[in-house]
Amino acid sequence: MMNIPFHLVSKKSIFRADGTVRGGFHVAVVLLPLLLGTSHAGPLHRKKIRGGGKDDGGVVSDLIADNMQTTSPSPTFQCPDKTAIKIEVKTDEYPWETSWSVANKCNGDVEKSVPFYTYDEELFLYSTRWCLSETEAIWNFTIEDIGSGGEGDGLCCRYGDGYYNITVGGEVVGSGAEFTRSASHVFGSGCPPTVSPRPSFSPTETTAPTEDLCPDATAIELILKTDNYPGEISWTLVDDCTGEEEGALPSPEFPEYNQYLTVYTHKWCLPESVWTWTIEDTGASGAGDGICCGYGDGYYILKREGEVVGSGGNYTRTDSHTFGLGCAPSSSPRPSDSPTKSPAPTEDPCPGKNTVKVDVKTDYYPDETSWSLIDECTGLLLESMPSVKIPQYDTDVTEYNHRFCLDDTQWTFTIEDSQDDGICCDYGEGSYSVQVNGQAAASGGAFQDSESTTFGFACAPSFSPAPSAAPTKAGKSSKSAKSGKMAGNVAYSSMSFSMPMDFDIDITQDEPL
């Protein structure tokens, strides 16, 4: 019977800047090299695991201790008709805090990724090799570290001498070690040219007809790649012409995203209109950190009829895009029962009056906002918020819509912020707009304590004070006063007058009384 020596290794506890403690006592069994007849640097110190995360494609990663070498060199990795890529990552003392991904920027697909908590060997050199799926592409490598309470501390040099290398086709295209939360490298030969249309089946046709996915409607498409925290993402698509919500996430139709660094695609077929798409991120304790680039390389692309109308990813709390050709004309009237009947008129929401619309999108502090709408001609307060009719706004980053039916006059709209910082842009991207009969009258958001705009119709001319009683029309008669001129409020008739004693009277007569 042979005795196998082993060592009890005590590892000192390490106190990190973020308050966490790592360390403890563990046992390491060290087999004698002579036991298996190998040298100290032989295959005894080499092992293999499955690496690369959920979409690794079954590629086996070599885990090689950086201070050990095999007795013979590894065979050259071959990729017939493809390009070989190798990602080497030497971990620091906290390997599970590291993740990386390689994405195709031409189509947005993630080629390969290693999620957090995949690496579990500290101060180890992990090597992942595979054949790139595309020979023509632009690739983006992103490595991340979530140490120091999520702020990141890289691979070097605070908790070890880790590093990374990116080798493509035998050439190093990127490397590094010292970073905070993330580091990226872009490489590749370029995106492939646009594929020409397939030849038509009929010799008389030049190209095959393109299938219209939205006949008699407008095609809207959203492509969104999540960051490392997909549950923080939400968005809405609102028809500005009708005020209706065409789509929202999360909702029964679009459940909450639950896959990080994943591309989601959504499509709608809608009547032509004007839409506003708004995305929101609740990371960074509610302040928002977008979907790029602090915690992943997320992005979004918004298309109308195949044309990009909005894109982004690097924002804070919210980002919005308004697009479309315009509100559709009012629906055609229903055909009359008789050809001789005129079309039914379009329903007017404010018959005989003006439709005044006030829209306010709050910032992060909605209770600091108030507004008023005053009739400049009379000085009367017509509408206001807060009031019994319109309670105080209490939801942040929310659009409130109001509609009023008002007579012709001149109005002044005033919006106020109690903290003198407006509703945009230090604490959210709030805004306001006022429309009269569909025409813009006032808008804004970036102000200090208040902002006012006067608009509308000219005030009607003022009238002289009404007499206490309607005067009787003077008629011809003997001894009648043909004309009279009085200062003050005087009621008079053809023969008798009633007046205060302190009024002056100037009367011209045809004949003496």
C-alpha cells in the first residue's frame, strides 16, 4: 500500500474595499509526480471543462494554470474556410466576477459569451477557441467585471495580475488588464455587402416581388438587445394622434425581458399616424443607466417601413423617438342610405368652442410641478393643476393629458416648478405642450421656476357701461327733445328724465318749452 502525501493549505481571509470577505481553510491534495510517472509540468496539471456559457455551442475550453506548461505543445487549432479566434482570460482572485461576449455588429447576434459566475478558478488562464461563423463581419468583444460593489475593478492589479488577450487568425487584435467595469475591442474586415434580390422564376420578371408583411398598413419594427439587467427595461409605443397605446413592455402581449445580452424583435402593422416610442431603465437605484455601456452593450433600433427612425442605448433613465408621416385624416363619413343625402359631418368634440389640449410629461419629482390657464381678457382662472378637477401629479416620468372646450379668448398658460429646476433635464426628461384646435401654441420643459406663454384670439372690444334701463327711441312730436348729450348713467325718454343731481346736462331743443 502506498501512502499518498497531501498538504493542508490555510488561505488568509481577504478584506475587499466593498466590505466583502473572502478566504477560509481548505484542503488541497497534491499528488506526487512520480506516482503517475509524469514530470511536474506534465498533463497532471491540465484539465478541461465546458466553457463559454449558455450559447457556447459545445466548445471545450482549456483551463491551463499560467505557471505550468504541458510537456508538448498543443496542436494548431484549424478552421477550414473560417477564421479562428481565441479568447484568453487569466482571472484575478475573484474569477466569478468576470464575463465576456463577442457580438456581430453587422446583424446584432451574440457569437459567444461567458456569463458571470462561470469562471471559478482564481489566478487561472482560461482559453476559449472556436471558428467564427462569418468570414466578413465586424466583431465587438466586451469584457466586464462586477467587483467593488458592482462598480468593477478589472482583472489587474488590485486583486491579482489577471489579463485578457484576443487572437484572430493568429494575430493579437486586443488585450488588456486594468479597467473598471468594462472594456471593449472592435475588429473584423467589415460587414458583407447587401445581398442582391433573388432572380425571378419567370424569365420576363427582373426580380421576385417582395412580400408585403403589412398590406394597407405601416410596418413598425423594434430590435432591442438587452444589457446584463433585462428586468430593468420597459418601453411604450403610443399613437400621438389617438392617444392609444399600441404596445408596452411589460404587458400580457410583451412579457418582461428575462434574458441578458439577448436580441428581441417586435413588429406591428398599424395605420399611418404619428407615434412616440419611449424606453425606460430603472437601474442605478432608480436613476437609470440605459442599456449601454456600463453593464453590457445593449442597444435598440426602431424602424418604419424598413427605414431606421430611431436608435440608441447610451442614455440614463429614458429615451424617446417620435416618428410618422402625420395623423390620418378624419375617417370618411359612412355612405348615406340615399344617394341624395349629404355625408354625415365629422363629430366635433367641442361644438361651437375651441379644443385646448394640455400634455405634461413629469420628471422624477412630479409633485413639484403645477400649472394654470388664465383668460387674459377677463382675468379668470379657467383651469389649473393641482385643483379639485385635476389632482396633483404623483407619478414620475408619466404623461398626463387634459382636454378642455373653451370660448374664443386670449389665454396665458403658466407652468411652475417649486424647486426652480424645471421638468427637464437634470432630474428626468419632462416636457409640456399646449395645442389649440390641433395647432401648437406652447411647449418646453427646460426652465427654472416658471415659464409662461400667451396665445389665442384678440380680446373683444370693451363696451361702455350699460345704461340702467334701455333708452326709448326718440320720436318726432311737439316739444320733443331731438338730441340729448349727458355725462353719466342717465335714463331718459322723449319728455321726462331721471338723473342724479350731480350730473351736467346739455340739451338742444327745436323750440322753447
